[in-house]
Amino acid sequence: MTDKTLLSQISEDYYLNKLSFGEISEKYHLSRYLINKYLNEALKTGVVKIEITATANRNAQLEQIFKEHYPDVNCYIIQDDTTATATAELLSNYAATIVVKHLAHDDHVVGMTWGDTMYSLIEGIDSNPLDQIKFTQFVGENMKYNSTAGSVRIVERAAKKMGGEFLTLPSPLYVLNNDVREGMYQEASLKNTLSQARDMDTILTGIGTLASLESVPVWNNQLTSLFPGVELNEVAGMIYGRPFDIKGRVLNSTSDKVLGLSMAEILAVPKRIAVVRSKEKSAAVLGALRGKLATDIVFSEALAYQVLNLEK
């Protein structure tokens, strides 16, 4: 059995001091495999005890209604807390428990998008390290370089939090010139990431609106060029960089400017978990449900009632 003092020191650095596997490896001159082994041993022997002090309550009645309406999508409807901020935290933490439970066994390749919702989901994860996980971008960078919730930083943060590896896609989310975009697919740095992204079994994503693009100056100035032929007033939501309408139809399927995996490849991924924290996205959630753009959606009961009202 490993010395409990060593288990305690490594556990303290990982769980309390928030050191990454790389930093712990350098400090103790240990491989990532041994670090993971020792952290598991610390849990099994009682050196580390993880206690869940609070959990979100789900609205089972609403979930049943959504199951009848949308049998192909798993809806996790979280009861609202006293404030919007508290509800948002409950949503992130509950989504984190779903993700950890899903990833706890076997190897996984996990695609991630961007945004504050994804950042909060990662922050909600407090679990045994999952070094068999590989996180990857599968579409380009959303160009929010001054944000901790940008595409590259999200996959890096997720890998650091869970002790896994990460792959980035060093390119913009949209490339308007078709020839340039096709040429970029031949670049070795992109081909490697996209090749491994095609092995994804899981995607973690938010569901956005056009406002998410309007907040990025380079995209806001190019909306009509990004989505040629698309009536912007028909856009109910955004997912995987693509606009969709309230019926769940992807609106730019014949003029897609996204650099990354195609929608067909993305929708073939068996587990696509979406988290929605804003109450202002009823049209986006309704469209995502109708189009089966995600396999699992976590959202609040206030938003659920709005979706039902909109459906009527």
C-alpha cells in the first residue's frame, strides 16, 4: 500500500491547491498514470472523502410532459432557486454531475464549444480525475480572445480540471472564402485535431442566439456574409456555430462557412449534452428540441414553462 503521507500530499495539491497533473508530476517526479492511481487510492482508503452538500431538485412532472412531446431528447428540468444567479449555479452543478457520471468509465473523446455556460459547467466539476478523457475542439475559435470562456481556453481548462488531454483547432470559427477554407483543411495542424474529433462520442455545448455573435465585433460586422441567403429574423438559436429556426432546421446547410466538422458529423455523435442557463432562450430551446440538435438538455423550470407556452 502506498504511504498515506504521499497520498495526502498529492491529494491536497490536486483537490485543495488546484495543481494540474503536469504540475504535480513535476513536483513529485511521478507519471500521470501514478498520480491518477494514487488519487484513486486516496479515495478508496479514506484519505480523501468527497461529500456532496447540496443538489438540485428536478421537476419530474415537467420532465414527463417534455418526454411525451420530445421522446428523443432527455430533458433535465431543474427547479428554480430564489435568484437567477442561484438557479444558474444549480444548472451548472447538475450538468456537471451528469457529465462526470457519463465520463466515469471507459475512454472518451469529448468535443466542447465555448461560452460562460461551458466555463461554469467545468467549474462545477469536482470529481476523481478522469485521465482517460481527451477534450477537443471540433469547430474553430469563436474569436473571444479576451475571455476565459473562449474555445481554446475551454478545452484547456476542462483537461486541467479532469486530468485529461486536450486538442485545439487553431483557426477562426468562420472562413468566408470557400477556397481558403478548403485549403485550410489540408493543414497538418488542423487535420490532426479534426481526425481525432471524428472519434468523439460526447459533445458538451451551450445553446446560443445571434446575440452571441453580435458581441464579437469581427462577426457582428459580417453577419450577412457569414450566413448568405439566411433571413436573420428567422434565426431562433445558434448551436455548433450554425443558425437554426424555431422548427429546428439548420438555416445555412447549403452555404456553411464554419471551419470544422460538418453538421452531419456532429449530429452523428451519440451523446450531445446541452446546458441552457438563460431564461431568454425559449425559442432556441424549442428549435433545438424539435430538430434533435442535442440528445440531452439541462434547463430551468421557468424556461420549460416558457417553451411550453411558445409551443402553443
